Amino acid sequence: MKTQLNLAVLIDGDNIPSSHVKEMMEEIAKYGNPTIRRIYGDWTKPNLSKWKNMLLENAITPIQQYAYTTGKNATDSAMIIDAMDLLYSGKVNGFCLVSSDSDFTRLATRLREAGMQVIGIGEKKTPNPFIAACDKFIYIEILKRKAKEKELDDDKETIDKITAKEIKLIASTITDLSDDDGWAFLGDVGSLLQKKMPNFDPRNYGFQKLTPLIGSINKFEIEQRENTKSRHKLIFVRNKSVVGSQRKIRK
């Protein structure tokens, strides 16, 4: 049984829109218990006024950080200092960094070096170095879609079409984990995909789970097997190219 993560949720108020904070907190709860919830910014500025109404409702503590000098991001510094204090406090074993700012790349890397689980949440404009520094990265646009499920037809622009690059990544991951017949357990495939590409998420492509996403791609086949320990069946996948290769060998 996996240990429940106690998460410190640190939000860059200057860099993240206030809309859909409820969906964001629900998403974070899937990965652990958000025991610490803080948002950083200069609350004297009008651009953060939309956040104020949501803080009490979502039990988020605002941290005031004045911009002492022009051109310097004081909010980033405050978040980084707090994160390091929390790291050594022993109160949490994971962090959720909510920002689209690449300035947090080194922080995410340092937290992971210390054995912390790091989840990033930000917009699709987030630079890749920050995404790669996290164990998992979730796009806010996914959460916006969740809030607008009934209006999905009007929100199609947020759904990406899976590219040859991602398909090749899935295929190579299956190969990495496959047995002699080319089959790989889907759960292991999903875990390795996450390690290789932290922002890989079936929801980016309009699918709630990995199984239907892989099933929609003609290059893979899926097999369900009985599970002696549970009523839920085990799902295995393999590359169709393996089947062709095996037939050639038999001939």
C-alpha cells in the first residue's frame, strides 16, 4: 500500500489565473493530502483581487510579498524560501508547485534531489525545463475542460491531437517493458511514460484514461487478462509491429 503524501501546495499568485481553483484543488487531492496551502503575491495590487474571494472557500493562506524593487520577482523568492523551510521541517513528503514560471525549475530539481515528490501545475505556455524538473506536470487547461464538460464542443481548441512523437514514445515504452511476446502491463507503461515525459496525460488528447487513448491508435493492440487477486482484469498492450515480426520469424 502506498504511503499517503502530505503535500505542500505553493501557488504563484502573480503567474496563475484564479479561475477553476476548485478543480485544481480537487485534482491535487488525487495525489495526496494538501496539508499546507499557500498563495504568494502582493495583495495590495488589484490584479489579485479575483483570488481573494476564493481563499477562504478553499482554505488557502495568502502570503503577502511586497515588490521592493522594479523588475525583480519577490513572489518567486518568497515561495522558494518557504519551500526550503518546509523541506527541512519534515511536515511534508511532497510539493505541488503551481506556476507557469521557469524560475522554479531549480527549486523543483532541488526538492526531488531531497527525495520529495514534486507535482507541477501550470498553463501550456510553461517552459519545458520546469515541466521536466517535476515528477508529474498537469496543464490547467485540462481542469478548465473538466469544468466545462457540458460545453466541450465550444472548448475543442484546448484538446491536442496526439503526434507521431508521442506515439513513438508509447511504442518505445512498451518495448522497454515487454516480455518475449511483446506484451507489457499497462500500469507499468503508464508509470514509465510519466517518468519519461512528466506532462504526458491522456486528458491532453481528450481521453480520461490511458486505455482508450492507446485503443484509439491503430499501432497498438490491447488484451485483458483475468486477475487472480481481484475482480478487475489486468490490461496488457503491445506494438502491432511485434506481431508482424513474429510472423516473419515463424515463416
